[in-house]
Amino acid sequence: AQAAMAAPATIYVAPDGNDGWSGRLAAANAEGTDGPLATPAGARDAVRRLKAAGATGPVTVSLRGGTYELAAPLVLEPEDSGTAEAPVTYAAYADEQPVLSGGRVIRGWKEGPEGLWIVDLPEVASGEWSFRQLFVDGRRRTRARDPNDDYFYIAGKAPPKKDASTGKPVPRDRNAFLFAPGEIAPWPDVADAEVVVFHSWETSRLRIAEVNEAERLVAFTGPAHWPFERWGPKQRYYVENVRAALDAPGEWYLDRAAGRLYYHPMPGEEMARIEAVAPRLARLVEFRGDPDSAKWVEHVTLRGLTFRHQDWTLGPEGHSDPQAAVTVPAAVMADGARHCAIEECEISHVGDYGIWLRRGCKQNRIQKNRICDLGAGGVRIGEAAMAGSDEAESSGNVVDNNHVFDGGHVY
């Protein structure tokens, strides 16, 4: 019996599986009464049950090819750990390609005015879903922006504002600037607009609080980290996500209030043939250890899997960092991961970084992955400030032979 408990175990998962089945079969049986599980989270729970029943051998979760639309991130906690002798591995079955997608395929397009395609999305209208990226046939499409390929240039610093109680001038050089005629307007959807400003080594992404056309002044809901025009005049910026800017092939616009998505098709695209995907999740995988409490996720490997369609988010005050998009998270996040590996995977079509080994991650391997079409960069290790203890510092990790390309689409 002990030998059986220590024997290697395999749990199978397939897009046409069933989380009520045993997961011991790679395909459904003839009677349709047993077969693979349906979801990665269902497989993780099955591994937990195996261990609770006393299994001590290595466990492989073998994922069949196809797309798994994740309802939530795959969260791995200390109880999901393996050991050096009995690791836990989530891997592609044979040479098949399992895709773990945080997105949803959008169907039901109709012809709209001016050659646009439109689709109504009830979950958007009800406020349950909003998204900031759209991928058509595996390619990132552009959120409606103005100007399309160039930049606007800040026309000058906003004059200081008098403090009502003291009468002293209060500078507004980080939360307002002057614009040239016609570049910014009090559009009907101005609350959804974003102004992307290029600082010397950073971009801020700001929400509009007020447009004063008479003074040609735009004010923002939160400050940029750097004062506008600190390093000289004519600082670059562009405006994104207003209906008025939807004027070029490949651009799209989401009217959140009406729950309607507009798309300006590329030449040759056919409505019945395209596959459009919008992300629903802000995270795809989390290694959720807690180094400050000495709780680790250990000896877990992800191999040969594809992770796609993760969205970036924007707080009410907008986004601005001192440099390096240092507060931006990742599609695959890890805290307190030790002796884990991500190898031969793909991470693509995401809005933040690809992978972040954030806090207390040690002796992990990120090897032979393809990490591309990114909102920010590919791989991050550690935090911006030094940890208070060695245990909480990330160190001793290997990042080797990965193909990282096509980043910086959002930040």
C-alpha cells in the first residue's frame, strides 16, 4: 500500500472533460461516465485530494490541447506544493497545445454606420465587465486614439491656482497642462478618456477631471509623478479611448455606458471569419506563498503551457510611476515560490508584465519560454525596495534562454 502511495500519479484535463469525473483517463470512456477533468483549477483540487488521501509520489497534471477559458486565475498555494523527490508538474499532454486564456471570444457582430462593426455586450452595460484590450485573429488591435500615428505636444504649463484660504499660488504642473486648439475637447465620453503623456523615461496614463476650452487647459484626477515640461517644452502626448478618435482601420472603442463595442475592420477582414477575444482577468496564474510567515509554494513546474489574454487595470487617479513601470503587476505573479519552474511555456497578449517573481522567491527557473505582445516588459525579479529579511528577498533565480519580444504596448 505504501508503494502505491509513493507511485507517480497522473491527472488528465481536457476542454471537453468534466470536473465531476476522476481525471484518471486521458479521454472520455465509451459510456461517457468517466474521463479527464475540465479545468486547471479542478485538477489542482484533485491533486489536493490525492495528497489528503496519503499519496506521496510525484504528480503530473497533463493538459490536453485546446482552449481553457479561465473563470479565475489558477492560484497555487503552499498546500499545492510538491517536494524534491515528488514534484507537482502541470504540463502539456504529448505534443498538444493547451491554451489557458483569461479572455472570451466575442460573437454576434453586426454592420454599423461608417463601415464599423458593432456588438452589444450586456455584461458591459450592467457594469460586470470592462476591458482595455482587443485581439483579432491573434493580433493586438489599437484602442481608438488621436493622433493615430503621431503625437500632440503640450502647449505650456498650467498657471498656478490660488488657494482659497491662504491666497497663495498652488502649482498645477503635475495635474494639468495647456493644449493647442482642437486637441482635447469636453467629449460626451470624456470620463472614459485617457491621456498618455511621455516623460523622459516613463509614461503616465491620466484620467481627465476637467476640460476648459476657453483657457485650453486640461486637468487630471491624479498627478503625474514628474512635472509636465520639466525637461523642456513640447512634451509628447496622445489621447486614447474616446469615440471621436475611432477613425482608422484596426481601431476599436468600447462604449461602457451603452455596453457596445465598435470595431473598424482591417482591409480584407470578414465578420464571419474573424476571432475577436477580449480579456476578462487581470491575472492568469498566482503562486501565492507568504514569505513573511515562512509559507512557501515549492517544487511546482509549469511546462509547455500557453497563457494568454490578461488585462491591465487603471485606478481612478490614473497611473504614473517614477520609472520602469515599477508598480505594474504581471500576468503570472509569484510570492514565496521556491524551487519552482516555468519552462517551455508561452505568455502572450497580456496587458502588464509577463512574469514577476515578486517577494521571497528563491531558486526558481524561468527557462525556454516565449514571452511576447506585452503591456510592459517580460520578466521582473524582486521588489523596488529592499526587503526587511533575507527570506523576503527574491534571490538565486535563473532566467535563461527565453525569447522576450514585442513589449511596452501599454506602459
